[in-house]
Amino acid sequence: MASLNVYSALVVLENDQIIKGNNCETKMGLPCVLEAFTSIFEIGTISSKCCGELVGLGKVCHSALVKRTLENPLFKDLSPARIIAKSIQTWNNCLALIDSPSPSA
């Protein structure tokens, strides 16, 4: 059990280092952070504007922020597998939206 606690501590430190090293917390505006959070952790959608900010954040930051949020005791009742799946789905949907040409182009 001690090795599991050490592993958990290393994962937390690794996510924090990724987040700090890439300035992840400063790359999205609060309204878009809230949209992305709702899309992943609750039931909601994310606008194309916020998809642009999410993709601009980068996949490494996105993944680290989601994992760090899952480590918060407030979210202990959530299914990590379900949240990771929603996180990937949100990322892929945003990536497809940003990469697709607009109808007016």
C-alpha cells in the first residue's frame, strides 16, 4: 500500500510540474475554462470559441489539468474512466471543429 501512496504522490507532482512548466493555467479565459469543465465533468457543451482556446491550450495541458482535477477530493465520487473518456471526446470534438474549414470559406 505504501508503494501506491508514493506512486500517487509522484503522479500529483508530475501533473503539477507539467501544469506549471507549460503555464497551463494562464492559457484559457475563465468563461472557456468553465465551459470545458462543464462539458467534461458535468453535462454541457463547449462553444467553437472555447474549443479554439482548448486546442490552443494543448493536449498535454488539457490532460494534466483533467487529471489534477480528478485528484481533488471534491470529485472522489466521479468515475475516473468516464471523466477521461469525456475529456478525450471533448478534445477530439474540438480538434475536429477547429481543423474543419468553415462553411463560409
